[in-house]
Amino acid sequence: MKKSFACYLSLTVLFILGSSLSAEVKLGNDVLAEHGYKYLANKRVGLLTNPSGVNRHGVSTVQLLKSARNVHLVALFGAEHGVYGDIPAGKEFPDGRDPKTGLMVYSLYGPGPVREPTPEMLKNIDVMVYDLQDTGARSYTFISTMGKAMDACGKANVEFMVLDRPNPLGGLRVEGPHYESKFRSLVGYWPIPYVYGMTCGELARMIRGEKMIDNPCRLLIVRMMGWKRSMVWQDTGLKWKPTSPNVPNGDSSMYQVATGMLGEIGGVDIGINSREPFEYIAADWLKGPATAKYLNDLNLPGVSFQSRTILSRRGKSKGKPIPSVRINFLDKANAPLSSINFHLLDAVKRVSQRDLFQAARERGKNWNMFDKVNGTDKTRLDLQRGTPVFNIAKGWNAGVRDFKERRKRWLIYD
């Protein structure tokens, strides 16, 4: 039932060299459908997806493959947040059966912990199809799960197909701290900058091509048509489907990068489980107007900061008005993202005399997750020593340049 690797390699090249005269962005699953799903014909298919796996008309890839002729969809696989995308971050979930399709759902974020397909899960599968929308940040665990699933499929002699999707941050932006292997975890599994500027298909090619996994899989990338590297999500004309509970819209990935690392320290509200997740910082002790002014005086390109009063959602001040500072992106393609976390930390310390690292220690909280998300402890140590944030960000430049050069051979889109 399995085609030769040479055949799949030729198909990969065919898709990569394909072109479109239309400005309309067609996703990998759209292109697969236009080719009549013939590359999945008569194969037993496993699908790694969640509600973000839809075509440009909003139809789920589950439904598309389930109804396609000659495609035998036999199982679903769920990464963090589950197949329905409604499970909170960090919460494990067991295998189960999908009530809508009757298919078995295998958890790749399950007890044990299970973080990749087991041989038992793969024994009746010929090809694993990956269709998940990620956020363009290294710490978003979908890309870690993708590579680990590629490795498991390579070991089990199961083919791996990526239905490519846009990077919502665009394909030009590369920034943030690089990865040190001793901090490897699901929130930082690959040696890439925090913001890496590649689609999931391009990254899959790099993971396989640079032998980041022990068992190279037979890999087919079904490329998009009409997507350009300069496009952020709003440029695609596509409707965003929430990838997880706190990434509800197309802008959420930008805010997630801007405050997500700060959120790992705690001590301030960053809007998690609100209508504006990751979009602000708030605390009853925060000097809002002065903090916003301090940040605006930094003249960071493409971003401004606004002092507001909101109702507290936690602690002793719950339900009472408290100060906040909201992030506003004026130039979504060029504003810095990763460094905003640390400018906020610095502003809180300078203006409100609140050292969030020290406050975390006093609460008995460690900094392990902050370091894992950063991929290094150097950022924290520099911040604690009082190194200016602009200097910290400059320290990323050499790694960013090296990565941009490294990734060239794996890129698909102009």
C-alpha cells in the first residue's frame, strides 16, 4: 500500500515548484483537494489536527478526509489542547473516541507522559497527515509535537504529510533568544530562534534535512499557493480559527510572543482567560500612566502603549478597578515582539519599583519554565544583573543571522 520514497520525493519537488497567478491564498489542504486526494488514495490515514485544521472555506480537514473517495481515515491524533482545542494549556488528556466520527482519538499530550505516537497507535496507519495552525513561536508546542511525530513515523516506516499553513507572524520576522540543548523541552524542542519565520512545512523540511530527529521519515509537503513571506495573518484574507483557548484571533500570536514569556514569571495579569489574552499587563500596584509613558519614550518601532483602568479578575482586588497598560501594534509586520516582554519587566521595575523575579522567589515560585520558554537562562541572568534590554536584544543578532543563512535551503516560498 505504500509508495516508494523516490516517488514521494518527486511529489515534494512538484509541490514546491508549483505556482499560482491568483492572489488568493490556498492552504495545503485546499491544494490536496484540488489534486483529488490522489496522494492518499487507498491508504490508511491518521490525522493530527484540531479546530484550526480547516480549508479556506472553513471546512475541517477531518470532514474533508472523512468524505473523500479512496481515503481511509482511520484515527485522529491530538496535540496539546486536544482535537477540539478546548483543553487548557498544560493539561494532559487520555485517548478516547470521537463522538462525531466514531474514530479513535489518540492523545499526544497524555498521561505518562505520552508526547509522540507509540508503535501501537501507528500499527494500522500508512500515512500520518499533519494539519495544525501554529503561532510562529518556538514555545507553542505544536511544532515540537510535529517533529516528534515525524520521528515516530520514521521509526515505524509510516509516511508523514504536512498540509502547509501560513506563519501568522509572517515569513520574514526572525528574532529572539536561541535555544540551548540543556533547556530542551516541549516548549522549546528545536535549535531555532524564538520567532523563526518559517511555515510548518518549511520547518519540517529543516527538521528532517538537518537530522534533528533520529529516524528520518518519508516526508511530503503539500505547499500553499498564493502565500508570500511578507504576509502576516491579516494579509492572507483567511478567517482565523482559534488554535487554543487563549489564541482566539489572528492578532493573538503577536501578543502571545510579546507577553507570554513575562507571564511565566507571574505577578502581573496578562489577560489569560479574558477577552484580550496576552494583550496587556495589569496589577493593583502598577503605575499605569507612568509605565505607559516610560515604554512609549523608548520609541520601539511599530508599537505603542496605552494606560487604561480595568476590573481586576483575581486576588484581593478582584472586581475592583486597577491600572493596566495595553499593547497596541501599529505596524504588525515590523514591530519587535520578543523584546517587549523584557521592556515590560524593566518598566515595571523602574517605574513601579517591583522586581517580578524577586516577587516570584518570595512566593516560592522558581524560574524553570521562564528559562525553558526562553531556551536559555542567559536572558534571566542578564535581566537580573541589570543589563539594558536593548543590549540583550542585540545579543540575539549573531544567532539570528546564522539561522537566516541556515534556513535558506529549506524555504519553499518567496
